[in-house]
Amino acid sequence: MSDTFAQIASSLISVARGLHARGWLLGTSGNLSAVVDRQPLSLAITPSGADKGELAAAQILLIDEHCKCIDQATLKLDNESARRVTAGASHPSQLVQEDLQLDPDDPQPELGNAQLVPGKPSDESPLHVAILKARGPGAVIHTHSVWATVLSDVHTLEGGVAIEGYEMLKGLHGVSTHLHREWIPIIDNSQDMPALANTINEVLAQYPFAHAFLLRRHGLYTWGRDLKEAKRHVEILEFLLEAAGRIRSSICGP
Amino acid sequence: MSDTFAQIASSLISVARGLHARGWLLGTSGNLSAVVDRQPLSLAITPSGADKGELAAAQILLIDEHCKCIDQATLKLDNESARRVTAGASHPSQLVQEDLQLDPDDPQPELGNAQLVPGKPSDESPLHVAILKARGPGAVIHTHSVWATVLSDVHTLEGGVAIEGYEMLKGLHGVSTHLHREWIPIIDNSQDMPALANTINEVLAQYPFAHAFLLRRHGLYTWGRDLKEAKRHVEILEFLLEAAGRIRSSICGP
Amino acid sequence: MSDTFAQIASSLISVARGLHARGWLLGTSGNLSAVVDRQPLSLAITPSGADKGELAAAQILLIDEHCKCIDQATLKLDNESARRVTAGASHPSQLVQEDLQLDPDDPQPELGNAQLVPGKPSDESPLHVAILKARGPGAVIHTHSVWATVLSDVHTLEGGVAIEGYEMLKGLHGVSTHLHREWIPIIDNSQDMPALANTINEVLAQYPFAHAFLLRRHGLYTWGRDLKEAKRHVEILEFLLEAAGRIRSSICGP
Amino acid sequence: MSDTFAQIASSLISVARGLHARGWLLGTSGNLSAVVDRQPLSLAITPSGADKGELAAAQILLIDEHCKCIDQATLKLDNESARRVTAGASHPSQLVQEDLQLDPDDPQPELGNAQLVPGKPSDESPLHVAILKARGPGAVIHTHSVWATVLSDVHTLEGGVAIEGYEMLKGLHGVSTHLHREWIPIIDNSQDMPALANTINEVLAQYPFAHAFLLRRHGLYTWGRDLKEAKRHVEILEFLLEAAGRIRSSICGP
């Protein structure tokens, strides 16, 4: 498992750096995750408060479905017993650390990229877990781009952004024609993560074919069968949102 | 032939990476090709579903005028006989593999950039071949930029975009003055590649001086005597389309 | 102290290069500083007239609270006595050089990045000192972005830009919800640095929760507990100003 | 002289690559020059038709005031006599090659960056010489940016773009306050280089304080005491033109 985790962590930081360079993860915003194990669920996820342009693999955290950190060191030391745990019936939450105390007044603790331990998983980890459980993808990426923010704002009343007729839509998994109509629901933003995770569950159930959703004035969530596909979905959706925004500006006026 | 192909493949990935960095090939969109041999026609082309920012030379495919892959390995093993084939009368389609089966539900097979074989040539290969046959260039590049998408949309009714009076036009082959008027036809997008190739043939015949065309809500196709010129045409046309779009926005209002 | 200064200087140029690449420090504009010592105050600051994309650590200057250069060479030679100065009661201004003569006709002396001595601290050093004294941060960054310039212009009459309801606001120190309303005051630009420093003092006192201010048609000033946080604030505020500007354009018209 | 020329050539390609990366020299557009000798005038200049993102120092040409190439090889072989020429009275045009024949149907000869000789100096060399003679700078840079193109178009009727009240103006040589009003004249574009050079002379005489001018629907010309200052002027003017363009869009509507 550790080798796989190391590879996934390395891929996560590589994708994160690229998206930061494009301006879609500025100011420690956004987060990325990828499934490490399905049964029981464990995922690699970016830490809270980290500069995505300077992320190191050692900062990537392994969490369980309750968003509790799984101690990599323990895993390594107990390598043998860990294998026995996986093979046997004991619950892997025995390997789980207490979650680090959240400080509501300081949502961006100054971890410093050099000061690697102990990191805290992204505050939005429950949203990643909700998506993983509802849709079963291999990776989830959440970006904060200017155009996603603009579109989530100017289309609030419609409750979503409809994108139809663009070839770029074919880059979304399972879409085979530009005639496809993608409805990207807009969900009201909230700081209550369990409540937001519930709303996301409902929206995903309501729009079973959606490849993504927007949190209002917040950003884009999308996912894919693996990190590669999730990254492709980010590029496609950010492109389409920018195009939709610019077309809107180009035909403004009475 | 193999050496030439290797050089061309290397140039293709270098140009692809640069255009991806500018945001003109996001999300595995777009494709590039360059002629390897004229008689009979063979061309190097980017594979379907590949991330253009991480393309490896080994992913570039060699296809014939029917868009069938020509097996490089066979070519190398049969190096001697291949030369004899070229020299003699036997048809090189003997060297052609069966095209890989298309899966209509999955237009972006997860090739993985590391998992190099067997790649599938771009779905739009017939469009490249159509342009090569109609105009005889040495290279064809198809980009998906935001501004090309916007312009192809807001100028649909006119059937094209007219660009006139810009110095940048002189970067198009054969144009010697900014007074030149370039008409970039807009062709309705389609998933029926043979039909689309036919339409492209008609449009190229109708506008014999056009250096490019737009597929509506899809992207830009342009070409050049060699890959260098095709890349120059991309930069010039993307620049002009962005300028046209921004001028339109700058004078909007009543 | 020298080691610390060297580390800080290295961090300053690294951050400066990144912000220059994003187009927020074009044409030698902008400046960055970080506190080296608190008691008495000394800070590392970028020199006047330097290209921030090609800045070398050796160009970073150490100044005191009067914006006078502290001679690094003297500090090194008098290492022993310097320690005695710090330990004892004598005022470190004994170590201070005469400020270099300003040439009002040439505010961007051709230092040349290779011609490292003697550099002149940024003309806006008094503004950095004013912020450091009023708010006590560890670092101050001043950028010149297109969107900050545009917003400071179109919102002049309101006296500031209100940004409310965006998740990105949580990246500002101490902000824990997107419901936060950030008021970014706009201060009239001036070439009279002592007068401008006074106005800044007044504005910072008037808006004790502000994380930043705009100089009209000039740029953004923000700060943080350390350089890392100041850089995060720059990315967040530049993002929010761009988003605010684009939303304004997207809903323009009657 | 050769060493100096080599250094200047190296600086020219470094600046050219940076400006190409920002999208201001796309598609082989634009050109850069720097003075090598004043008496008689010789300048290093970029070749016609070269991709500025892949320029090699060996492609930079040395020309005289008549835009004739000075043979570097001859200069090196005749090193001794060349010094005597400079010291003595014989005219250095003895060292000048015949200009390469222009092909009006192909203003962008496929030099290929690898195929370095014989390059042809930029078609706009006479404009560089005109500026050098009228103003005496050490370097001239001509960029093609989208915003310069847009502004030169929408302000045609006014005959120029007025930029006033921006701090960024202080980056222009000799400007010490943001209250400065910079008038950037717009000159009608032409393919008649001698005529255009004459018009430029008249405009430079009419606006003795101008730091730059725009060729309509073509691009920006600016200059500086050295290449460093010319590059700074490019960054400042491109920034100001973009800001002016975005402000215009932000306040559009009735």
C-alpha cells in the first residue's frame, strides 16, 4: 500500500502544481484527492492551508472515510500486522490517529511547506468522501478559478450553468457528441461541511449524469475514474466556463 | 523513413507541449499531424485521448491515407523488405494494421502516457487527410482555444469570420500586406467524420485562398508547408481571433 | 543576523520572480519587504528600479525604520562589535549609511542587475515601515496588477472595493467564513511619501480589520505574519479583484 | 566589437524569448534591435521571419544605417584591418554585403532556426534606424500584443491613446509622477518602409516627449537607453494599454 500511496502522492503534487500555474489554485485554495484503497475506503488528499505551487509529496495525507488521518509511520512500522489487519477482520480505524484539532479562527494554519508534520487534511475532505461514495470515481479535484467563480455568481438564479453544443464536452467521460447538454448544478456555499456534504449527495442523486458541480462563489468540483481523467475534466470544464463567460461578455449590451 | 519519422514525432510533441501551455489544447483536445511521405501518403499524427502537455514521442502514430496505422515495429523488422516495398510495386497497405476498434461510449480511452501501445490515431484523422489531399501542406494543426470557440459561435450567422487590415495577417503564407482580407469559414460541427471531411473538401474548394477554417463551437484548423509554418499560422490566427473578440467586447453597448 | 538576512533575501527574490511571471510586477514596479529584526526594527527590502523577474539576492537591502541602509559589509566586518551593539545600549543607527541621493528626474536608475552596489531601497520604503509599525506583520508586498489598477479606478467614488460572499476570502488571515465582508480602501496616489505614509496610517486606523488597501491607479498593498502569508494574501486579493472586475464586465449594459 | 556584438545578441534573444512567452511576439511577429556602435551607426537586429521563442544568438544580424548586413565572418577574418578601418577614414560600407533579395510573395522565408545563414534583417529595420537617428536610444523593441492592437484600433479617430494618472507611468524614462500624461500617437500602418520611416520621423518631431508610438492594427514601438530600459518600457506600456482596454470594457454600456 505504501508504494502505491507514494506514487499517488507524487501524481497529486504534480497535477496540483500544474493547476496552480494556470491560476486555478491560488492562495492555498482548492484540494485534490485520489483513492488508495476501496475496501475499506482510504484516500490520499492534499493538506489544509498548503501552497499548491510548492507542495511536497510528504505533505499528502492518507485519510479514511471519516476523514481521519491514517498514520503512514504506523503503517510502515506495523507493516506485518497491517497486512494481517487487512487480511483479517479487525477494523483499520485502529490505525487511525485522532484528527488534529481544528482552529476555527485560523483555517489556514501556517504549516510551512518545510514543516511537514503534522498536516491536517483539507477542511473539505468530507465533500471528497461524499463524492467518492456517491459516484465511485478514483480521484476528485476542486479548483477555484476566476471564471468558475464568475459563472457561479451570474447564473445563481437559474441554479446551474447549462453548456451545450461544444466539441470540448466530448472530453467528459461517456460523452460522445457535442450535442450533449451538460448541466452543472450550482450549490449554495456553506461552512457547515456535514450539511454541505448532504446537499451534495442530494444534488448528485438529482443529476445522476452530472460530471461536476459548482459551489456558489467558491469553485468547481469534478472527478474521474483516475487522477488523469479528473485533471482532464478540470481542464475541459474550466475551458467551457471561460468560453461561456466570454460569450456572455461578447454579446452584452441591449 | 524511421529516422525521419522519429524527428517528426519529436517536433510534433514539442509543438504540442507549447500549444498546451498556452491553453489551446486543454483536456486532450486538438491534434497535430505532419507528412512523412507523399507517395504514397503517410503521416505522423497525435493519438486520440492524449494529454498534449505530457505527450511522448513514442505515442505518435504513423498512418496512411485511409487512417490505418502503419506498424513501426514491422517497418523496423522488415527494414530491408520495407525498402524493397517502397522501391517496388507492392502496396504498402500490406504493412497496415487493422484499425483499433472504436468504442463510441468512450471517446477518450485511458491510454495513460506511460502505457504507450496500442494507441489509436486521433478520431479526426480523416479531416487531416482531407486537408493534406486538398491543399498539399506538410503539416496540419487543430487547436481548441477559448477565443476560436467564442468567435465561431458569435459569427455563426455570417458563416465565417472576416479579418482585415491587421499587420499580423502578413504572417500567413503568401500574404504581403496588412490590407489582405482573410475569410475564415465556419463549418458546422459533426461527429460524422466522413461527412465532415466532405464538407471540408467543399469549403476548401469554395475558398481556395483560405489559410484556415473554424469548426463551429469546436476549434481552429490550419496548416503550413511544414510544421514550423503550421505552428506560425496557429499563433497568428489565435492572436487575430482574440483581438477580434476583444475589439468586439470593447465596442459593445448600443 | 546575516544568515537570517540571507535566507530572507533568498525568499524575497523567489516570491518576486513568481509574482513577476504572473504579470503583477511588470516594468520594475512593485516592492517586497520582510522583517529581519523587531527591536530595533530592520527589514529586508527590494531595491528601487529592479526588474523583479531577474532579481538577485545580493540586490536585497537591509534598512532601518528611517529607511536608511544598514551596511551589510560593516555588519560582517564588525561582527563582534555589532553583537556588542545589539547587546548594549548604543543605537544601531551608528551602522547606518547616508541614504543615497534621490534623483527626481530618474526614479529608475539603471542599476543593472549585475551592477549590484550601491542599490537604493524602494522609494516606497516609508509605506512599508508605516504598515509594519501600524499592524506588526512580518512581511509586506506591493503589486501592480491590471485588475487592481482597473478596480481602483472604477470604484474611486465609493472610496473602496467591497468583496463579500466569496470562499476565497477565507484565505485572509483570521477569516473563517465566506460571509465575511472585506473592505479594501482606495487611497489617493501621491508622490509625497511622508504624506502618503500618514494617510495610510489614518486609513489603517479607520479600518482596523482591513487586510489590504489600494493606491488609486497604482496598485495593491497587503501584508502577512510572514512572507508566505503575505504572498498568499496577494494571490487571494488579486484573484478576488479579477473576479470582481470580470463580474462587473459580465453584467454590464443597461 | 565582436565580443560586444555577441553579448548584445545573447541579450536580444533572452529578451525576445521572454516577450514571446507573454504572447507579445507571436507568429514570428515583432523585432528587437540594440546599438553596437554609434559612429558609424551599427546595430544588432533580429532576423525576418524568425520564431522569437526559439531564436538563437547566431541568427542575430549586424546591420549599418542603410540596413545592409555587415559580415561578421569578414569582420573576424579581417580583424586587424577592421580595426584599421575603424581607426582610419575608409567607409565601413566596404564591409557590407549586398542585401538579400526580398521576395514580396513570401515575407516570412522559412529560415528554420537551425538553418542560420543567410538570414535577412527584419523588414522593419528602416523603422529601427529612423528611431535610433531621431532619438538616440540604445535599443528599440517592437511588439505585437492583442491589447496594443485593440487600442490602436478603437482610438484611431483620436489619433493616439492618452494615458494619464497611473503610477506605472513613472517607469518611463524621465517621468517622476503619476500625474504625467503620456500621449501614444497612432500612425497609419503601411508596407512602404521608407514612407513609414518618414512619417515616424515627423511624428517623433511632433511629439518630442513621446516614449512610444502605435502602428495602427499592427503593434507598439518603444525604445530605451539600453535594452534593459527598452524592455522595461515594453512591459510598462503593454500593462497600461491592457489596463486602458479593460477599463474601457468595464465601463461600457450607455
